[in-house]
Amino acid sequence: MKHVNDKKTALVTGANKGIGFAIAQGLGKIGFTVAVGARDDARRGDAVQRLRAEGVDAFGVALDVTSDDSAAAAADTVERTAGRLDVLVNNAGISGRIDGGTQDPTKLDLDVVRAVLDTNVFGVIRVTNAVLPLLRRADSPRIVNMSSSMGSLALRTGPIMAAYAPSKSMLNSITAQYARQFADTNIIVNAGCPGYVATDFTGFNAPRTPEQGAAIALHLATLPDDGPRGSFFDDEGVVAW
């Protein structure tokens, strides 16, 4: 039996650790029911238990963003469990292999590029489109795509990573395309940069905590109905593209 949920529900992809877990935690603490999207059953279950122990209303959603079938099944799980979806945070992302100069543009391994795009860009499209019917039924739907200033053509920050950085440039571009498509609707979509955060992604060698990295996602997930659309933000404001 599907229970009628009067609490807003958010799906966070890649929510079992790092910034994704901190986003799930933050949304839970401000009253959202949180759908913890993650590939690994054990890690997902552990994350849900940790969130529930903190008083967050959380449930797990099996989700491999590189699979069309998995994205469709995840949408069904959210509908069956919560009956609604108000916020989608596309957080799942990979850096891709960097061993042996793999992401040096002059000797770029195209299989690495494909793998990175499949998660960081195609995965966002897969999941977004799978849950769109649910989001369209919400009063104030929000989509947050977690990007990186490394994808900024203006800033060109971080190390040379010719698979990862362009994947974030493309994610920013697809965010703008969705925003244009949703211009006459109540769906607000933006991209957010968490900054340089200590996670396993950065070898925990970074100045910002996952909670600090999650703050921009919480902000964009709870924008008012007249909030900005189709732009790229960090804690300081708009990021140069």
C-alpha cells in the first residue's frame, strides 16, 4: 500500500557517501523525506541506517545512473514508497582514471572519456527524464545538478583532466538546455559547485567539509518559485562559465 506523503521528498543520487550523503543529511534535517540513490546495496543500506539514526526520514533506492532500466526502476521505487518527488539532486559523479597521464589531452584514453560522460552527463539525463513525470506533479519542483568549477571555460581551475573537466562543461550546458525547456513551467533547474571538498574523490586532501560542499545544493533545492533558473552557483554566487 502506497502511503500518502505530505512531506516533500528528495532523491539524491550517489548519496551513500561524501557530498551526496551530506546533501541527503541536510535535506533530511530541514524536513524532507530523502530517497538515498546508490548502486551498492550494502553501502546504501548503511547510509539509510545512519540517516535514520539521526532522525531523518530516509529510504534506499537502488540506482545505477549508467543504466536506463535502473533509472526507470528507481523512479518506480520513489513513486511506490513516497508517492511523490519534489527535488532531484544529480550528485553521482566520477573523476575517471588518471593513472599514467590518462587524462592528458595529448594522449587521452577515449574509453575513459566515455565512462566519465556516461555517469556525469548521460546519467544525469537518464535519471532526470525517468523522474520527470513525478517532478511535474510537484508544486515547486527543483533539479540541482552538482557540477564543478573545473568545467568552467572561463576559470579553468584544477589539474588538467581532459575527461572530467569537459564532462562538467557539458553538464553545465545540458543544465541550461533543461532550463530553457522548463522556462514556462514551475520546474527550476540549476547547477551547483561544492568547491574543493575532502572526500575519497579528492583523497580527503582538501580544505572543505562535505557539509560545506552540500550547502549550495540545499540552497538550490529550496529556491523560492521566483528563484534563478539555468545558472551555475557556488557559495559566493554565480560562477563564471
